[in-house]
Amino acid sequence: MKLPTLRQLITLAGMATASLFANVSSAQNYGPPQALVAPSNFKGVHGLAIDKQDRLLAGSVVGMSITQVDVKTGKGTVLVGAPQGQADDIAIGPKGEMAWTSFLQGVVRIRDDDTAPIRVIAKDLPGINSLDFDKKSGKLYASQVFLGDALWEIDVNGVVPPRLIKKDMGGLNGFEVGADGWIMGPLWFKGQIVKVNPADGDMKVINSEFKVPAAANYDSKGNIWAVDTKTGGLYRINAADGKRTLVAQLDTGLDNLALDKNDHVYVSNMVDNGVQQVDTGTGKVTQITKGGMSAPGGLKLSEDGKTLFVAHVFGFRAVDTASGKLSDIARMHGDAIEYPFAVTLSKDNFVLSSWFTGTVQLLNRKDNSTKAMAHGLAAPMDAIELADGKVLVLELAAGALTQLSGADLHDKKQVVTGLQGPTQMIAGKDGGVYITEMSGRLLRVDTANWSQKTIAEGLAGPEGLAQGPSGKFIVAEAGKRQLTEIDPANGSKRVIATDLPIGFEAGPGLPPPYLTTGVAIAADGTIYFSADRDNGIYKIKPN
């Protein structure tokens, strides 16, 4: 059987764009969804900018949007929506024009004002990351990081191809063009703050004391302000001698910063899905906005039902099911994890999967140490650890169920092939492995002989699934934005809840389901699900 292309899978997903929230028929014997973790503004917040109107603007890569943030209330209003709004960084030009980098799409966009059309002025630049204007000349510069390593001059009219200034720098991240015309910023992989002459690529080191510097900007007095995402520190650096001073100790996972006309520093934190303001004179920190989850995906319930474990791309968190209280297990860039999109539990380990980095990671449940990390997988969507220590992985790009074994899970063997967009899986009560496919199937695989049996068909973009106390399954149909109960005995279906805030559409060239809707069921029948449209975690109680 010929596997569908990624584009065909996007079509199969059939993501709906209807209104946001939940209507639940009382005939289904379930109450309405209740927020366990409240919705929030972003799906991981990155680039920050203060525009000519003194508006604080925040960009999101995963959320593919640029949001205006009210610094007094923390309320967010989408200024540029998905997918064009995907922004790792935002820059304001001398005439008030706004440019931004779409990291996953590899393009630079610009618009002259809020009413002007959006123009693509550079493309085919994977990992395009930071950018800034020279306020005197109007020239625009942009850098590639992670998926590339280069600094470019970008023609604001999009006519002249980008000019390469320097490559293999060490990851020039959130930078700024100084009054002298030199580009000043951090080298992510070298722990340095540097200056680069855009005319010839000459580079000078200002400071080398950072672990992982993420961004650096000037204040009105010529001081440099820089954040270290690994340590959570906000530092002031003397531009003349490079000496630094810790001004505020923040949490890890910092991404970018911006300064207003009063030299207040605004700092974004991708893990906390928030923005903080720091008074540069006193070091006082004010939380402007914060979210419980950045981009919630897969989730699983603890054996006693008291804790919900959630992979939210920029971190891995535990949620108390009684109070909704959050606890960090691991944070991106502060801890050794790699953008987790899904999680399952075994007796001893958490099993984290990331299609973005091609990894499956085993974290010890007692001390959160890494037991094993497998790399080089073909878009792993989900993984489970078997009793014998072997791990089964759903590889979306390969259309396969793959078995990992051996030291650090290096040995790989495809045990089931020809899957049509494998998305999520669980170990069933009967010992079989149950898999959802974007093509619309719920599938059972017998691990004794790898035989397959179709349990249900005709599902609309099925993602997360869980098996309830009765043995029936609850599946998130992202394409219809509903939860559906499926009887494995005969494949019959019953809708539990509709019009849910799930089914966030993948952007151009990105794999569906992009962010998966996780589902879990407690012993009393309470259903938990992650909402990738509004970043909340919800529960539905049986009446």
C-alpha cells in the first residue's frame, strides 16, 4: 500500500475552524468541560518589541501569531494571526514598519503599518531567528540559528536576494543594531556577547561569561542588557569593558527582551508562557502575563489519579487534579529535555516524544534523570515502554511502529509498517497496543505477532486516546473538535462533547496533527484533555 504524502495527511486531518467552546448534550451523561488549567495568551512566547505606538508586541513560533500585550492588565490581543504571524522575533523600523521572522517556515515578513498588506521579503532560510533594523540607514539584518548558522542583510523591498554577512558564528540569537551601526548580540552555542560589523563580518567579543545567552539589547545610556536562558539571569553589561552585573534572577527558559523609552526591560519566558517587566534601577520584577501551559499536547494520569502529567513542548509539568496546581518536572533549556510533544508512563519512567527533534527520552520517575535518549527517529509522535524495557515508537514520517532496544535504545526495528499517519497510542487493558491514525482509524496491534485489527474507521483526525473503566475508548477527533467514545467490541461510536478548543491547524509544510490533543480517564470516569487552541487543560465529569 502506498503511504500518503505529508500534504495528503494534512488534507486527511480535515481540521475544523468553527467557534471555540463546548456544547455537551445532557443525553451523553457528561457535564460541561471545566478548566483545570486556565487558557493563556501564547503557545510559547519568544520575540518582543516596543513599536512606535508604545505597544508591547510578542511573537510565538508554535502559535504562529503576533500578540499585542496590555502591560497593565496582561490581556493579549492577536495582531497578526496564524499562519502568517509565526514570529520568533519582531523588529520595528525607523518608519514604524514591522518585520518578523517565521522560524519554521523559513521566511521574513514585513508590513508598513497595521493596515498595510503583509509582504514576504526573504524565503528559503530555515531557522530564520532574530532580526533588527539599523535605525539610521533603515537596513534590515536577520540571523539563522538551530536550523542554520548565518547572518544576512535583507532587502526590505524583497527584490535583492539576501546578502550573506557571516556564517558559522555560533548561533547569533536575539540581537540589536547599535548606534554605531554594528550588530550586537549573543552567541547561543558559545556563551558570548559579541559585536559584528555588517560591512565585512568582523566580530569582536564583549563578554564570555554566559551559559546560554538568548538575547541582548541596549538601553538609552548605552548599557547592554542580556538574558541567560540556561540560568535565568538578567544581566547589565558595561559596553566599554564587558563587565556584567546580575540585576534580576528569573526562571530558566528566557528567550528575548525589549526596552521601552523609560528603560524598563521586558523579558519573555517560553516555558512559563509569560512576559515580565524588570525595573532596571531597582531590579523589581513584575509579572505582566503568564500561562499554565505553553503548548499542551500529550498527557497521562498517574496510577492513583491524583496527578496529570503534561508535555507542553517547552516543558514537562505535573498538574494536581484536585486543585490544578502546577509543578515543573523539566524545563526547556534549563533541563536536559528536547521539546516534548507527548508523554506516556511506565512503572519506572516517563517516556517523552518529540517529532520536532526526532527524539524519544526516558526520564526516571523518581529523580527525573535521563535513563535513555534515542535520536534520529522519523517524526516520533508517541512512544510507550513495555514491561521488558523495549520501547515502541510511532514514526509519522515512516508510517511505522518501531521497536527500540539495547543500550540507550540504539537498536531499531520496524515491527509494523504501512500506517496511515500514526498519531498517538496506548497499551490497552487486554495487552494490545491501540493506535490512532490521521487517516481515520483506531487500530489494535498484537505485540505477540504484530498482527493488526481495525477497531473503528471514519474518524476525523483522531489524536489522543484513553481507555475508560468500562473498557471503552475516548478518542479526540480533532477534525470535528469533539471527544468520541468507541466500543472496542463492535466499533460503535458515541459523541461525548463537541465544539471543543482543540484541532489547532498546522502551518504550511508542518506535519499534522502538529500539536496533539491528549486524553486521559480517571477511575471515576472523569475525562481530561489538552486544548491546543487556547492552551488550557480541561476535565469533563460524568453525571
